[in-house]
Amino acid sequence: MKSSSRPASRVERRRASDRAWRLFVEEGAGPEGVPEEIARSWQRARGDYRIDAGLRRPPRRLTADELRQRCERDALFRLARPVLAEFSERLRLSQDVLTVFDGEGWMLSIDGQPGVVEAVADIDFRPGTCWSEADVGTNGPGTALAEHRPVKVCASEHFVAAWQPWSCSAAPVFAPGCAAPVGAVDITGPWEVQGQRALLAAVAIARSLEERLRAVASVRAEVARHALRAARGSGDALLAVDAGGAVIAANDAAVRRQLAAAGSLPPAIRRSVLRALGSPEAGRDADLRLAVGDGPGLVVSPIAHEGAVVGALLRLPSPPRTTRSRRGEPPEPAPGGGAIAASAALSRYDFSLIQGQSDALARAVDLGGLAARNTLPVVIFGESGTGKELFAHAIHGGSERRDGPFVAVNCGSIPSALVEAELFGYEAGTFTGGRRDGSAGRFEDAAGGTLFLDEVSELSAAAQTALLRVLQEREVVRLGGCAPRMIDVRIVAATNRPLLQEVAAQRFRRDLYYRLNVLAIEIPPLRERGDDILLLARAFLSLAQTELGRTGLTLSAEALSALAAHPWPGNVRELKNVILRAAATSPGTEIGLEELQLETERRPAAEGSPAETGAPAATGPDREALLAALVVDEWNFARTAKRLGISRMTLYRRLARCGISRAARGGGGEGEAAGGGA
């Protein structure tokens, strides 16, 4: 019977695994007394891979050139560098090394103190060696990749004896749409000193890398979607590839011309594309041309994100006999290149997903419900991270148009030259290389549903004029055309800029403002939502425990006070990230101030605060009065706030200004733990 519970201490776990290892390896018994993931791995190592437990070094190693090439074409590794640098500094590695592996188990990088790096090199734990289970048996990165889950392999839980002086904590990294991990993050150190925090840190790093992969995939997908849509019917073969040359999208012409057989480029073309994407020219925002047979050549347009090449659009012009204009010359590439945040889907959201009990949020939700019951144009105002798109989804989901499409367009990310074509469509012949019969715009895509215009204040003057006409006439005219097309679309716009100020600055049309701003909904920033901060913090902590596989996590009183007093410039999005990070890195079950790692930069202080009025921080009698009230109430913040006739949010702010924390308590009862908490 395999044990699913871990021994109480590191030493006990070592003793138990020593006994289990001897019985399994030396006597051929079943894997007893070790965690289930270790037992499964041992069985694979012995039965499937026939690993020699006396192995001294991994059997496979790359040459320096092979390692360099593997690193260059590995999308995860390129994105991992800044994340690893940040976490290495934060973790202050002294007895551990931080490593990154690709999806096949090849180590791509290692970071840590030179002495530890040299020590693990004795077993060839270094970049260029393969640590897959099939090569070296049970180990952190290899088993995490095989199990598709975070794994800690401590001492003799390693199948190979030579690895047993070490403990490794590894977490797999998944890319959007991939069932198998694309890599793994591992923290390895001497088994006597490595604690549970190493696994939590590995999970946190892996989650951060997954967020970056999702951002890259979104950018790449939107560019590809726009390019494929614009080129439809042109006869050109068009493909989108990731930085490793894998095909992620292709049009019919590319399939017919055998450029995307079984989702892959022909080997020779793939090698040429990878060389092009690895060249200095790829980062200069210019198209590259590769020779393909006797034709006009393959046009490679790199796609960059945060300064790194993350993929490319490949265009092979149609043969001359099918070109509709300027025979003998390839059509010009269709307009494109920007990240166009657009989506069309049935809404899956409603107002029940918007959590909070503050009066300010309740007013916004009430207005949202009113908006859902009519068809008036809506403008949602709010800072970044407050949840404007969630409100827009909920309005659509609660309206009579819920069965129609919800189309979201980020106006700020569309290149100015393309915004009118994207919104209103274009007729045949408007763009060389465009769709033969023209293309519908996002207004037509949203017919019968809702069009969400995010960052509407970023529209160009020409686009604002065209949008105003659409709202007035309820019809669109495609670029290059003259025939109006009737539309039935409900408009919901959003902005994080005060539109009246934009009007006063002559950056936004006044008449368009009044057309859009029929029903205004202002989503309050998190810092103005009072006790919602702590309500959301606890909700996010519950979600984080589920995601990380942890239980029993709580927030200390000091942490709660700091959360309540923090200005939250990133709003709900920032709070969620802070709680997830703290849950992943906290060494114990109680999360304190240190684990929160709140940013110190603050926005302008709330009205009446010392920062705004110029008054000094509260000291002297004010501070003494607060301390006296807390002592009377045994440091129960809820009772103290009630006694003083103020909200708990106001109390927390006063405590922060006075420099009062639970550390100043100096004794007494159980405080909040006994009285209902904050």
C-alpha cells in the first residue's frame, strides 16, 4: 500500500524513503511508504525505462552549439530570463540553484551561488544535460514533466543513488493550448536544508512564466487572425508560426501548396525561417525574404512582444498566373502587424461574478443591471484593473442580446492606419492582397449582439468621425465602398481617461461624447471600496489555495491592516496577483507583511489624509487614544471601529498613519481571533 501522506519531518521522511528505496531497488519489493507520485515514478524507472540505480551521470549531453541552438529556439527560455533574474534576486539563493528545463527535460540554464553550482556539477547537473525520467529516473524536473504537476523529490526518493544527496523542487510550465508541459522550473539544494518553501517558489515562478506565455500567445493570435482575415481570397499562402517554427495558423492556400502538412513546415523551410528569426534583422521591424524554389520568395514578417521575437507571419505570394493585378509581380502584403485585441463569443458572465459589498460598487452594479434592461449606449469609466470588461460582459449577458455575439475591440492596440478597416470593414480592391470579396468589420461581426469598445478615447480623429456617423445613422459603409449596410448593434464603451477632459483638450469629439455617454457607469477604484479589499483578499486566497494545492492559509492582522491601507494602483488585478504570490511563497500557513511584498509607490492620498493636507502623521494624543481604545477592546479591530464610530477601513488607515501594528500590542487577549476579525 503506497503512502499518500508525507512524514512529519525532513529526517523522518529521509529514513522512510531510505527503507523504501532499499526494499524496492535491492529486494524488488513494491514501492511502499513513499508519496504516490514518487511510487509511480519508481515504477516507471524500473519497469518502463530500466534505469540503472548505480548511474553516475546522465547519459545524454548536448554540445555547446546544440545547447545554444536549443536555447535560441525555445520560446519559454527566451521569456524566462527577466523572470528568473527577478526571482533569483528575491529568493537570495545561497544553498540552492535555480534551473530551467525545456519540455524534453534538457537543462537550459542554472543560477545560484558558484559553490553550489560547482557541487551539483559533480553529477552533471548543468546546462546541456537531459534530466528526463527516461534518462535518469526519478528527479524533480523529470518527474514534474512526467506527472504534469509540481513535485518535490527529497534525498533517497531519487531512484538513482548518486542524486540522493540533493532535494529538488520542480513545477511544470504549460503554454496555452498545450496538454503537455513546455518546460519546468526547478530549485535544487542539499537535502538537509531545503524546505517546503522551495516548491512554493518554483510554483510561483512557473505561474509567472505561464502568464507571459499567455500574453505572447494572445499577441501572436491576434496578429495572425487579422492577417489571415485580410488575406482571405488573395491566393497568397499565409501561415503564422511561433518562435520555434511550429505552425499555429494557416490559410487554405498554404495547405494546398503543402506548406503546413500535419501542422509543420517542410524541414528545409523551417530551418531557413529559424535562421531568419534568429538574425539581427529580425528585431528591426522589417520583413525578410527567403528564397523558395524559383518563385518570388517567402516573405517573413517577425512578430515581437516586449522586444523579443515570438513568432512570424509567412507569406508565399500566389503564382503569377493567378495574380489579379500587375501580372508577374507579387501582391503587396496585406495591412497588419499590430496586436488587435478582438474577440467574438457568446457571453459567459453575469453580475454574480462581481464580488463586493461596498456602496460604491453596489451603485455601479445597479447601473449595470439597468443597462442590461435597455439598449442605450453605455460608457464604463474606471482605472485599469477595476474590471471594466467584466461589467461589459455582464451587461451583455443580462440583456435580451445575450444569445448574440459579444465582440471586444481594444481601440488602443489597433494601428491607426487600420482602425477604420478593422471596425467598419473594406470592399474588394481596397487593399492590394486583401480579401477578394472584401471583409466585414467588427460592427458587422457584432450584428444582433454587443460591441465592446475598450480604450475608446484612443481612437483617431478620423475613426471618431466615422464612429459618430455609425451611431447616428445605424449603418456602416465599408472602406472603398459607398453602399450603406444596416447594423443592429448595442455599443458599450470603456475608458480609463476622463472623457470630458479629453473633450476639453480637443482630443475627443464633443458630439461623439454625448452620443456614447447616454448611460455612464463609474467603477470605483479598489482603494475606495472599503471592506471589499479584505473580502476580495480572502476570496483570492481561497482560489490560490485551490490552485497551489495548499490548505489552512490565513492572513495575519498586520497583513490585513496593510492590505486595507494600501492604495492599490493596479486595483483588483493587483490585489489578486499579490495574494497569489504570497500564497505561493509563504513558508508557513499565516501570511504576514513580508510575504505580501506590497509596492511602496503610492498614488495621491485619499481626501483628508496627511499626505494630501500637508499635516504630519498622527502622533501624540491621537496615537495614544487609538492605543487606549484597542487595549480596552483587547485589540479587536471590529469592536474598536464600532466604539469610535468609524468604519474598519478608516481605522486601518489611522493605524497605518500612526505606525500602530499588532507588534505594538504587548500582550492581552486573543484579539480578532476571538472576536470576529476584520
